[in-house]
Amino acid sequence: MDATEYEETYVEGIEEIEDDVDRRFKRFKSFRVLQYPPHDHQFRHKQRLCSWMLSATRFGEHANPRSSFSEKIKKDWETLAAVFSDHSSIFVTTYESRIDLMRVCIAGLEGTPYCYGLFFFDIFFPPEYPAKPPEIFYHAPDFDLSPCLHQDGRVSLNLLSLNQWYRFRLGGKQQSWNPERSDISRVLLSIQHLILNDKPYLNESISFVYSSKERSSKYNNEVFMSSCEAMLAMLRFSPGDCGDFVLGHFRKRAHRILLIYKDQMLKHKGDNGMKQLFFKLVKAFESNGAYCQHHCSKTEVEQLKKERLNTGGFSMEECSE
């Protein structure tokens, strides 16, 4: 066991005191079925499917066998439950009362500038599905994290569109939507591996003209810092039915995120902006219940203690200042 592994084990031991957030986080499955969609679902007020489709919502003995839509959704649910049963980075929520809706959280993978960041998407399956691809809305924070994830909620993914321009931008790695072979699990994995990847600069159209290792590295660091800023925003406000999941996720991953951040700071020595953001993360993670003081210098620890005494604890607003 190396020093990093020992430190991580030691810190996990410190954090083993559970509270309600921890317990609810552990109950949050990679695939789950709830009764109703949350009030803030982007497509909740979209025109509901006709009654003969909605009669099949529970897929039970009363399901309408003539509904190709409900049969496709049922098959998708089974695939998602199997594919993501042990998957720790894609979480899917479906709804019995609205089988045409879905909410998904995708966590950034290690080795990418998005590592452990959370990305939420609302999904609507049109009545013509699977002849038509699903519609997806991205819950965008106030940061540009990818040229393929837009502030208005659009997701530029060729698998969701027949527009060949997207295929060119992403190097021809994507395929168009195919009603016979495409499904929602492939869409989610494509978002994670083609958009939230280790070289997001290559998704920029300008990268084909000005591509270089130096530019790509600089872009990665900018995206990494923006992703960390987005974590702070996510801790302050998260989609309606995912609050405990967000708090539990960042409490569990706080130590690892800070270790990765330290590695980034070593690559960019003298960057005061990075140091300031690092301290904001420490304050936010501490406020969220994670023990992080061992990541700080003695002076910073004293500052943390002083601010906590003066304020009775940190607020998320203070952590973002």
C-alpha cells in the first residue's frame, strides 16, 4: 500500500460517522423507478402520450401489448438496469406515471478534466420512439464546460441528430440514430465517452485549425477549473429529486477530488486563481461534512477554524466568495 492509498483509507475511517444524507445516498441506485417525475423536469409539461400508451405505464398484466412504444421503453428499462447495475458513474431515474420521461446523472471519469463532476440531463421519448431519437435537455450550470453542451440545454451529439456536421466535429467517431440498433444506454455512454472525454478541445471546431498539445493542455486546465466551480454551484443548488445524491457524492469523493486538484496545481505552479479555488473547495466540502483540513497548510487550517468560529460554520454562499 502506497502513501496515497494509506491516506485515503485513513480519511475514509474519519468519515465513517453516518448521518441521514449518507444513508439516503447509499440507497440511491444506478437504476431506479419512482412514481412521479420531479416538478422541475424540463419535459414534465410536454404533451402526454395518448391514453392507450399511458395505460401500459406499469408494464404489468394490464399493459397494452399493441403498444410498440411501451414495449421499447420496457426493453430499454431492462437494458439500463443490466448495463448500469454496478456502474458507479451513470445514474438513471425513470417514472411509472410517465414512462416517456427520464432523468439521468452522469459523473465525469478520472483521467478527464470532468473527473467526479456531475452532469444532469432530462429526457423525453416522443410517441414515435424509436423511429425518432429521444429529446435531451442538459441542466447547464453558468459555466461553459464543453462545446457540445450548450447553455440553453442543447446537446450536440450526432446520435441524437442526422446532422453530419456533428459527426465531422467529433472526428467521425459517432453514428447517426438507427431505430433498429440505437437505444438510450448507447446515448448515455456516448455523452460520457465522446463529450465528457479526456480531450474536450478536439470537440471544438477551431481545434481542427489550431490543434496542438499545448493548446489542448491549456484548454483541459480551464475546463477542469470550470468543472470545479460547477461543483460549488451544484452543492448550492441541484435538480429537484437529487439533493441527497449530490451531497453524498461530493462527501464521498471530496478527498479524491482534492488530491487530483493538487496534482493539477503542481503542473501550474504560481497560479493564484487555482489556489483560491482550491481553498473554496475545501471550505465547501468541509461544510458538506467531509474532513479536508489535512489538505491545507497550518495557516489555512487556522483560517478555517477562525471563520467557522466567527460564523458558526460555513454557508455555501461563503464558499463561493
